Amino acid sequence: MATVVAGYGRRTVGLLLLLCVVVIWVGSSFLVSNLFGEQEYNRPFFITYLNTSTFSFYLAGAYITYLRTGPCSQPAPRKRSQSDDDATSRANGTSDSTGATDVVSTPRHRQPAAESELHSRNRSGEEVLLVDVCEDEAPADDVTAQPKLTVRETVRLGVAFSMLWFAANVSQNASLAYTTVASSSILCSTSGLFTLVIGALGGVETFNAARLTAVLASILGVYCIMEYGSRETDALAMPLSWFGDILALLSAALYGGYTTLLKRQIGDESRLNTPLFFGAVGLANTLLLWPGFILLHFTGVETFQLPHSGSMWAMILVNAFVGTFLSDYLWLLSMLMTSPLVVTLGLSLTIPLSMAGDIIFKGLAVSLPYYVGAALVLAGFIGANL
């Protein structure tokens, strides 16, 4: 019963974190829209590169943690107590009349505490028990806990995630240069369908009629919102709209891929050194993707140009450190505490919330289908949590 309660509490925390991410991303979308529109700074690669590079600052936190806890490769000895003898005797089932126990060396990972203890004798002949003092280890009495990811595994996962994450975000930002915001938003909302299918194939989601209905309701809701809540008149002036639509769909598929990858490789957030992971993401982005500036500049796709005003730099840095550095940390924790599909459909709430901002601050007039669409998006999110 306690486990069930703890599970619901953990999921509730994940949903609250998700709501924080939704609010942050809505604010971030208004900043980016201002940069691309009023500020006329349409540089999706530069903005995405800068945003992701801020993750490198997480390495400072990872290093401080390393200095505080120290390396965990050497166990620390302590005096062996009678309770340790009794626990080991019960685990091995081999005890003589004097309480002495024959100890067989066993691998430490995935073993009960009594079986994972290492014994030796000090110079005075007293038997001592070697225990790991690393704070990051799972509790010794938790026989079901999986071991934490090693540094190598964490860095490798961070590099793989960095490439997929960057490609998904660049594809989404670039799609806005070729197609309308409505088309891009509707097609990007299909990430819920991609997440459900890829997650089911990867064994981290359950594919059933209820979840499929929730995904389709969310997509239909996004369509209603964008079709009846916006009034874009420049669609005919975009001859390459089909290319923008393909980029939006590619972004949705990549999102489904990297969320499933993380959930499958990590499982529980306690297994991950999160600052090290995000630090690896930022460092990989900084070191591996800078040649993109040269390629895009000389091909004319995106001319390299730094922001030319202090206000523009302020908007870009706020978007980087709040809209990416902080929000993606919360997003990862939320996804691990809930599921990729729940987070994906939850992020669709950014669309009606963004439109609500336009209604309040810009006086945008909407019709009844808009409110029906907003209700469908909310219903899809709730349905995925049932």
C-alpha cells in the first residue's frame, strides 16, 4: 500500500513539474516569436545552438558534487557487528555453532545487502566489513533498485540525446520559415502519435484504444484551435509550404524517438546523474555542431549574424537560461516520473495557453470551435493519465 501511495505522489510531482514547463514554454514561445517577427532576427540554428550550449554549465554542478562525494570506487571499512554476522548467516544459510560464517564473494550489483558485503581481516585479526560510502548508491535494503548509470553510460546517452534533441528543435524552428504557424503546430502535435507508437515498440508505453483515442483527441483539438483561433493570410505566399510541413513532421518523429530513448535507457530518475547528463548534452552540442554555422552561412540558408542590440541579447539569454536550461531539466524529471506519452500530450497544452495569451494581450477574436479544441486537448491529456 505504501508503495502505491508513493507511486501516486511521485506521479503528482511529475505532473506539477510538467505544468511549470508548459508555462515556461509558452513564455519562451512569445520571446522567440518576437525575435523572429518584430526583431527580424530569424536565426533558428544560432538560437538553438546557444540554448543547448547553456547545458554545459551543468558540468559545474556535476564537478562540485564529485568533489563533495569523492570517487565511489573504493569501499570504506567499518567494524563488523553481530547483526552483520546474523544477516549474512541467514542469507547464506551456513553458520556454525560459534556464529562463524563462511563468506562467498559475490558481485555487488543487484544483490541483497547481506550478500553484497565484502569481508576482510585487519592487521589485528578483527574481521571488518567493507561498505560502500557513495551517497548515490541505492539503499542496501532495496533489492529491486537498479544500479545508477555509470559516467560512461551517462555521457554516451547525453551525446545521443543531444543530436536527436538538436535536430528536432532545428526542424521545428526551421519549419516556421516555410509554412504557417498553424500548419507547423498541428503537425508537431502528432508527436503524441509518434511517441505512442515508438514507445509501444520500445516497451515503455502501452498501446490501447483509450490511449490512441486520447492522442487523436489532442491532435483534433490542436487542429480546431489553429484553424479557428488564428487568422493567417500569408499561406498562399509560401510556395515551399510542403517542405515546412515535412520538417514539422520530422520534428514530431524525432521528439517521439528521443523521449522513448531516455525512458528506456534511464527508467527511474534516481538512476541518472542529471547534471552530468545535461552537461554532456551541452558539451557535445558545443563541440560537434559548430561547423553548422559555416555550412549554413556559405550555402545562404542562414547567414551568421550576432544580435545587434542589448534588448535582443536580453531576450535570447532569458530564453536560453529559463526557456531551455531550466525548463528542460524540469521536463526530463517530469517525463521520468510519469511517461513519455503523458508529457507529450501535456505539452500540447502550450497551444491553447498561447492562444489565450493572444486573446488577453492582443485582443484576438475566436469562435466556438476554438474552445471545443481547447477542451479536446485537455481531455486528451487527462485521458492519457487514466
